[in-house]
Amino acid sequence: MPADSVLSAPIAALRGGPGSAAAQVLAAFALRRKADGVAVVGVIVPSGAATYAADGGHKNCECKGVLLDLSTGETIGIHQDLGPGSEACNLDSSALARACGGVERAIAAGAELVVLDRFGGQEAARGGLMAVFQAAVAAGLPVACVVAPKAEAVWEKFAEGLSVWLPAEAEALEAWWQCQAGGKRRAA
């Protein structure tokens, strides 16, 4: 377990991608905080809601996924059907932009914690949910997220000095949250 001084970093990052163990740990953490009455905003992939190509690539991509908006409960489909001959990634960037806008509005309305299932290729290219990360940091809110391996270099530059890498374990996230919450809330 990282030392308390490391856990005071405002951003907790888990290594992984959509459907990974890290994403599952993050989603469970977000739902526990909501159940505790914490004003959690952000998006997660609900358990069992997404399937991804086994090879992780995009040739003949079979990605199908949704994001769950934690403040509204709305599910947002983030992949589109490009047809049987397509070899392109089927990520729907306009749906991702809608999700981003919803979370930004929720941050502006008041939040205690931001949970974001993804910092991946879109965010590395300064798209996707990047504006949400920026809004959360600007608002001084703690952020818990999953960072895709292919985006780690960009993440390191973006989150320099603000982030701590945590193992994809519930206990690590709970310890980080206790440092962020200043002991005001009891972990579930």
C-alpha cells in the first residue's frame, strides 16, 4: 500500500482498459461511494455491459459498449455500427462528447468525487473525456480513473505531480479516498 503522502495526490490512476479488472474495481468503488452518499460524478462501464474484440485491435472491430453516467443514471452507447465490411474503430466520438458534456455540467453543479472509466486514445489525442479531466482538476476535485496502457506516456505528462498509480485493488482505492475525504466519510 502506498504511503499516506503519496495517497494525498488528487488523482488515483489504475492501469487497464475497458472491461479490465481495473475498470471493474473502479466501477465498484464508484457505486460504493454513491451508496455512501458521496456526490460522485463521472462515467463508468457498468458490469457486463461491454464486450470488446478479443485481440484488442480495431480491424473488423467488434467493440460494443456503453458508459453509465453516475449523476443521471443514463447509459450512453459509445460505439456505432459501421457495417460488416468496416475495418475502422467504431467508437462514436459524438456520443463520447455528449458524455463529456454531461459530466462537465455535473461537476459545475457540485461534486465531491469524479470517477472516469477511461483515459485512452481519444483522451491522449486531447479529445474524448479530456475536458472532464481538466474541469475536475480546475475545480480541485479528487479523480479516480483507469488509464489505458497505450495512453500512459500522455497521461504522465498531463497528470505530472497530481497523480498516483494504484494497484487495481479495492483496498488501494479505499485508502486513497480516505486521504481525499479527510476522514469525513467512512469507507464501505
